[in-house]
Amino acid sequence: MVHTLYGEIYQAIIITVLEGVTLREMSGLADEQIERAYFKAGELTRVLHDKFKGTYFGRPDCAGKPIEIFHHEDPVYYMQQSILDALNGGKETQCFGLEELRLAEWALDRVDIFEGVVPCAVSWDSSPNNWIVSKKTGEFMGMIDFENMLWGFSVDNFTIMYERYFLNFPQGKNAFFSGYGLDILEEKEVQIKLACIKAGLSGIVWGTRFGDRRSVLLARRMLEELERNIV
């Protein structure tokens, strides 16, 4: 880290340059090279989760204080309220079908599984679109784009991968969690499903409100996959 800037209308952190291109932009890589990048991203994500712990769920400001009106120290309440907020948004936009409502009910019945979870640093936008690889070798170099970070559930970090990447590249899922720790797929299986339901519902609402058809389609595809396995 080089310098931190503060001002009345801006906050910024200047960091050293990371040369390369995003994994999503890089063409011509063999599957094995892509899997190695997924593995390294999984390793770094685990470091992020293990090293940085918070005291509340929500987004911090530059001083570390909650920036959102809605933040909470109780993990069960935070997850429950997040799902309820998505449901309220769905009612306003009339964008949910019976399948989405059934998944929401299934999730609300199981929010107690988050009892005792400690908030950790989460970058819910972390994906191949923000993973940097070498232009020459395709070697994984690091991660960028952390403006969407917050104190949340570790499983929140995986939802974008389930929504946009794992379905199309299942070997990437195995590589990522091999780096992160495959035990989490069993230990936090239900938590992952609830996080994906929350993200999917929120994605449909957001995409509907802002006319982003792709976001709606991707969120629905993930929820349809979940529904086949749990409802």
C-alpha cells in the first residue's frame, strides 16, 4: 500500500501496480492453467477470511464504522433480514415466481444455521473478472477491485462464482475449493445454499429495477439449479 487519501467527497487507496490482464479477458489458456488460477484464488480467499474478522455485518466507512443504516452483530438476524429485504423488493417489482418464493421460504426456515458465525472480510465481487494473470504465461498474479468489500459471511464470497462461473466450468469449482479447503463444501453446505438464495433473489430484484436482463437471467439460472437439489 502506498498512500491513503481522504476528502469531503472522496475516499481512495493508492496501491502498487499489478501488471497483467483479468483471467476472464485472457484467451488461449489451457484448462489446466485456468484451474491453477482458480486454485490460487481459492488460497488467497481463505487467507482473506481467516486474517480479517469484524464485529458487525455490513459495509464499513473509511474509519471502519458501519456506513449502512442496516447492519447488525447477530448473524442470524442479519441473514434473515437480508432475505426479507429481497422478498420486499420482489413484491415491489413483482419479479418473483412461485419457485423463487419457495426457495426463500426454505432459506428462512434454516437461517439458524448461521448462529455463532463471526463476520469476516468478504469481497462478493471476487471472480475471474477481477483475478489478474500474466499476459505472457497466464500465471495467476493476484486480485483487484475491492470496492465491494464488507463484513459478511465467508460463504457470501462464493455466490458470484456459483452464479456466473461454476456452472459453465465445474472443474474450476473443484480447483477453487481445493485451494480454499474442500472441507467447507461439506461443513458449510447449507450456508452456501442460503447465501446463494439470498444473492439470487437480490440479483433478480436489482436486475429488474435497473433493466439488467443478464443479471436477472444469471440469478434465475442459479436459483433453478438450487431448486432441483433442495426443494
